[in-house]
Amino acid sequence: LSDRLTETFRNLRTKGKLSAADVDQTVREIRRALLDADVALVVVKEFTAKVRERALGDEVNRALNPAQQVVQIVNEELVGILGGEQRRLQFAKNPPTVIMLAGLQGSGKTTFAGKLAKQLEKDGHTPILVACDLQRPNAVNQLQVVAERAGAAVFAPEPGNGVGDPVRVARDGVEYARRQQHDIVIIDTAGRLGVDAELMKQAADIRKATDPDEVLFVIDAMVGQDAVNTAKAFQEGVDFTGVVLSKLDGDARGGAALSVASVTQRPIIFASTGEGLEDLEPFYPDRMASRILDLGDILTLIEQAQQAFDEEEALAVAEKLANEQFTLEDFLGQLQQMKKMGSMKKMLGMLPGMGQMKQQLEQFDEREIDRTEAIIRSMTPAERRNPKVLNGSRRLRIARGSGMTVTDVNQLVQRFDQAAKMMKTVARGGVPNIPGMGPV
Ligand code: GDP
Ligand code: MG
């Protein structure tokens, strides 16, 4: 998706006024890019029609920079479809809050149940997982394992009772949770490989029996064109209040996000981004949109970067970002390049997903860079590569060596940790392909 849009916007960028032909050309490219990303055809059609109409309208004609305005429109429309604002979980006024999961087999429901429980626990809740997938022989056990890893309680039918009734288990589970004062109940349900009437009825019955505060439809972000039909089937069969996009790690291009959000008009609430229990993030519509669209700024960045720091170095940094092995040594190298390039704020502001970091860096001036450099220079190469080894006495030594205080050293390490974490997120979310920078 990103690749082609980059090209399109680059072409637009060089133009002053836009002709109808320019707009058509652009819309064609956007269409092709979205289809490439497996956004469903109906959604692509509706989207491009809207963009075309607005791009030919007055707002673009009157704009100082029409090309920029088109990019703006595409961004707005994307954010709009993806739900606009970030939506949070809704809790019941009278606990327990009941959260039911639905979705095809393998979509990631059970894994998500564990992730959500873990996160809720961190926020001080006392979730319990209810095992209502009685279809697959091992499903109850899988949920028990996940719950144990998450440190959450489980409600499951007694083993050896034959095939239990999932609706009854769900109802008993909520009852049990209420008695045991669990404030949140997460109901894991069965899925089939394809949409199937019996499964749908079972899910609908569980919903009726437990009256959940949230029904979350979990969908694998890699499914592509099928996303629309699956989502529609679940909306008609069970209906849901929100969507969880799973497996957004790997090379998922996010097409499913656009399709599902557009067709069901339901908000995407979470992005599940890995097999680990901590790999769960809130879904931010604007970030998803800018993951696609931050490209214009990247081009500017590259133009500037080419004067100050050579392409090979940029490539190396991009590679490190992707491989998540960004170290203080790299940080030092970058600081030096940034001094050459002028303001650090400006550079970070031009990297996608760096908005938050930019804010932190607003107070960060050039002298600060010098101080930072001094501290990093006082570290041994091993310490730069792995700041985790920095214990108290090492920090004291570094502070003395650099003429700074231990607090300064602590702050730097903390800031670096934050930066590294953020970069990891960017890299995991897939930094878009940038021409001239190679695959990232
Ligand atoms: P369920 O059948 O809907 O309960 O799906 P599971 O939770 O059992 O997940 C199916 C498979 O997908 C398992 O192998 C999980 O480890 C894997 N999985 C689930 N969520 C994610 C994710 O966000 N990223 C990746 N890479 N794998 C995931
Ligand atoms: Mg499961």
C-alpha cells in the first residue's frame, strides 16, 4: 500500500495546480494501492468516489498547496472510516462487566482473552475467563494455560462431563463471577473455520443468555478480501459492539481494518500484535491512517538527509529499526548527524509515528544534545550496546566521567528506553517502504 501511494503523492507534490486529469490519475493509484492491500472492492469504490468528489471540489482549488490538500483529504477520509476517535472499552455500571468474544477459529480469540485479562489486571481489575469453546477437545485446556500465564482466574466446565452446553457454561460463569466478586468476565467462544449457522446460533444464544456489555469480534488482519463477508456474517448472526484486529504484526497491511470498519460501522478497539501476552495495543485510527500517509514527510526527510547524512547510514538505521536492535551507539551516531542537519525536533517530527516523541523533544535543545553526547561517550561500548547493565556504580562512574549528575545519566537512559520502545512500535507496525531506503 505504502509504496505505491508514496509514488503517487510524490508526483502530486511536484505540481502546483491540479487538473481533473491529475485527480483522476491520483484516485486511480489510490484505488490500486488499496486493492493491493486487500481492502475489499466495495470499500475501495466508495472510498475513492468520496476522495475524488472532494478533490475536485473547491477546498482543493482554493488551497495554497492543492497536492497537500489532496493528501489531507485522503487522510481525513481514512481516519473517518477507521472510526475517527480512539474508542475505549465500555464498563458496566454495576459489575461484573461482561465481554464476549466472537470470531472464526484461529482468529485469535483465546490469545486475546489472555492479553486482555493481563492488561485489565494491570489496571487493577479482577477478570475471570470463561471457557465456552467446548467444540475443540483441547480448547478449555488452552484457555486454562493462557489464563495461568496471564495470572487470571478461569471458569470452565468440569472435565469428563461429556460435551457440555456452552450457553449454560456462559451463564454459570457470569453468575460465578458475580458471587466471587470478579469485576470483569471475558467469555471465550468456539469458532469454525468458515461461517456456519450452528456456530452463529450458539454465539447468539450466549449473547442472549449473558447480555454482554461488549461483544468483540476478533478478526485476523491477514484475511484479505474475506474480511467483509466474515464480518457481515457475524454482524448479522451475533452482532458486535467492537472489533479486535489480530495478527497485525507480521506483514499484515491493514486492509482488513479498512474493510471491516467501513462495512460494519463498528469501531476497532484493539490491535493484537504478536503471540506474546503483552502484544496488545489500543487501536488508534489516526495512527493507522498516518502509517499509510506519513509518506510525504518521509520524502522531505530523505531530501534533507541526503545532503547531511549519506544514504547508506540511513539504510543502516532503518534496518536497525526494523530489527529492533537500536542501541545507544546508534543513538550517538544519530545525534551527530542531527547536529549537522539542524534541529533534532524537525527530523524526528518527520519520521512517521514520532509525533509523541517530538512533543517530548520540544524542550530538547542543541546544548542538550552536547550533554547527551558527553554522557554516551563516557560509557563503555558494552554499556552503549546494552544499557540494561547500567547499575548504580556504573552510572556514578559515567556521571563523573562526563561532568554530569547521576540524575542526568538516569534521565538519558530513561529517554533512550522510551525512544527505543517507540521505535520498536514503529518498526513492528511496519515502517513503510521508502524508495531509495530499501525494504524496511
Ligand atoms: P482462536 O481459535 O480464535 O481462539 O485463536 P487462538 O487464540 O487460538 O489463536 C490462533 C493462533 O494464532 C495461535 O497460534 C496464536 O498463537 C496465534 N495468534 C493469536 N493472536 C496473534 C497475534 O496477534 N499475532 C500473531 N503473530 N499470532 C497470533
Ligand atoms: Mg480459541
